[in-house]
Amino acid sequence: MAKPTDINEPIVEALYCEALVLADEVRQVFDLTPVRDTSAEADKVRLALSVEGLRTTTRIMHVLAWLLNHRAYFNGELSEFQLRRHSKLPPDRQSEPGNLELLEETTRSLIRESEHLHARITRLDTAWRDRFEMRPAAILRLRERLDDAVQRG
């Protein structure tokens, strides 16, 4: 398997455009509209819509914040240190299957799309951050060199 390429400005811009379109669709779907039905089943649907709407909008906002930080970095508004320190993507909270069953297919599809986008950004973030973390092998080599130096000294 090929090693992932580094994050670059065109990738961030394309993902940012995709996330903005998705955010607009999410806003339209989860915009509160009055439901005249007062049955217990309608209450369950309203609750599922509220819970999954909050999860989905939070997921999209985390993705947009991550992308905006990377755009700021490419525009010279953040240093690489600031980017590493302040732009970690929070873990996703997956939707509840029971809630999804109560929602329309178009809404479920939109939720899945937001989960997939978050997962893609998570893979990019993980690959990018892996460049900065020391691997155990590097630490072991450093210890070996230190042990050699102490034994010789």
C-alpha cells in the first residue's frame, strides 16, 4: 500500500467546499419545522431527529473548524506549531441505529455522508500527525546510543 501524500492546499480547499455544501444540506434537513402530529411515535421521531441533528451538525462543525485551521496555515495565519497544537479533530460520535431507523432515508443518507467525511478527515489528520510523533523504534535507538556512550565513557 502506498504511503499517504502530505496534506496540501488543493486537498484542503476541495474538502472545505465539500464540507460547506454538506453543512448547508444538513442545515436544511435538520431545520426545525413544526410537526402537527402529537402521537407517541411522532415524539420518538422528533427526539431522534433532534439527537441525530445535533450529532451531525457537531460533526460537520468539527470538520469545518479543522479545515479552516488548515486554510489559515496555508495562508500564513498560523504556524505549523499552532496548527499541530490547536487543530486536532475530535473523535466522532456515531449515530444510534435505533434513531436512524426512525428517520427518512434521505436524512439517514445525509448522516452517513457526514460520518464518511469525518472519517476521511480523521485519516488525513492521523497521517499528518504521525509525521511528528516519535516511534518506539526511534526511542529504542536513542536509548541504545546512550547506553553505548555510557559504557564507553
